[in-house]
Amino acid sequence: MLHHTGRIRPLHTHHGGRNPISVIGMTVTPDRPTPTAAADPAPSIIDRFIESNRAYAVDFRDGGMDARPVQKVTVVACMDARLDLFAALGLELGDAHVIRNAGGVVTDDTIRSLTISQRALGTRSIALIHHTGCGLLGLTEDFRRELELEVGQRPQWAVESFVDLDGDVRQSMQRVRTSPFLLHTDDVRGFVFDVHTGLLREIH
Ligand SMILES: [Zn+2]
């Protein structure tokens, strides 16, 4: 199908010289057009990343910092798209480690990153940030059971959903403070970020 070449071509002309490879994994035959063949899809947002990055690199200056965060702080926060941590907290490039996941939950993997952050890269303070309107507020552990029914295997991880936002922040602080792996647990503070006002509310 000719209109398919419009989709495949940009994927290899950037790299030059290579034989065309069907990255999308379809065998396209003239007599059996695939359902997606009719429309010329918009470029992926990730294609835009590549363009934006070229522009970014033009003005980029290596600040000469090493890997240790200047403010010796790690922020654990939800991955929510409305939460711009650097702007909301007045952080600059190089200031902090940022660990994000669904909910800003303190999982074993969060502890893994915190441990490396403190023991290998010199951070001391930990700020935990949950937020109003979190996607995890509506979920239950039924999510896992439904997932198991659909795909035939139960995920290893807990969904870590919650109904009590403040309570969950307290539980996260507790998990950090009781971790045997961390060097510094004296400056651990938790907050709820309000996605409507942009304000942090500290949880005690
Ligand atoms: Zn969230």
C-alpha cells in the first residue's frame, strides 16, 4: 500500500542508509489493507520530543555539576501530569532527586532509589508529595483481580490505592522512617498538593 510508505519512511530516513524495516510489525499486502492503513497517523508526541530536544541542546550549557544533588534532598511524588515539582518547589536543575510513580507511593522500589540517593549520592532530606484528585483515589485492589482475569496472571505489585489522602501520606512517611536501609530519617516531611490552588498542605 503506497500510503503506508508515508508512515514507514520517516522512521528510517533519519538514520540514513539502512534498509527499510517494518517497525510497526505488519505485513502489508496490496489485496488486504490493514485497518490502520487508510489514515495517515499524526506523528507521535515522541517525534516532537526529538525536535524539541535539538532546540534545547542549542542553548544547553553543562553546569559542571556532579551527580550529588546540590540541596541534598529527594522528592517522592505522584506521577500526575499537573504537578510540576521544580516550579512548585522552587527547585533548580541539579538540586534534587525526584522519584515519581502512580500515587507517590513508598514501595520497595522507592526505598531502593532512596537508599541509593542517600548512601551513594549524599542526600539527607525527604519530601513526600501526594495531591488532590489523584487517580489512585478511585481505584481498589479489585483492579488487580480484574487484571488477573483479563490477562491470566496476577501482578506481583499491589495497586496501593487509597481513600484517605492524608492517611496515605502519613503511611508513606512511616514507611520511610522505619526503613532499615536509610541513613537519614530525621528530616522526612509529607504534603498534599492542591491541583486547583497550587498550594502544598503539610501533613503531620
Ligand atoms: Zn496522583
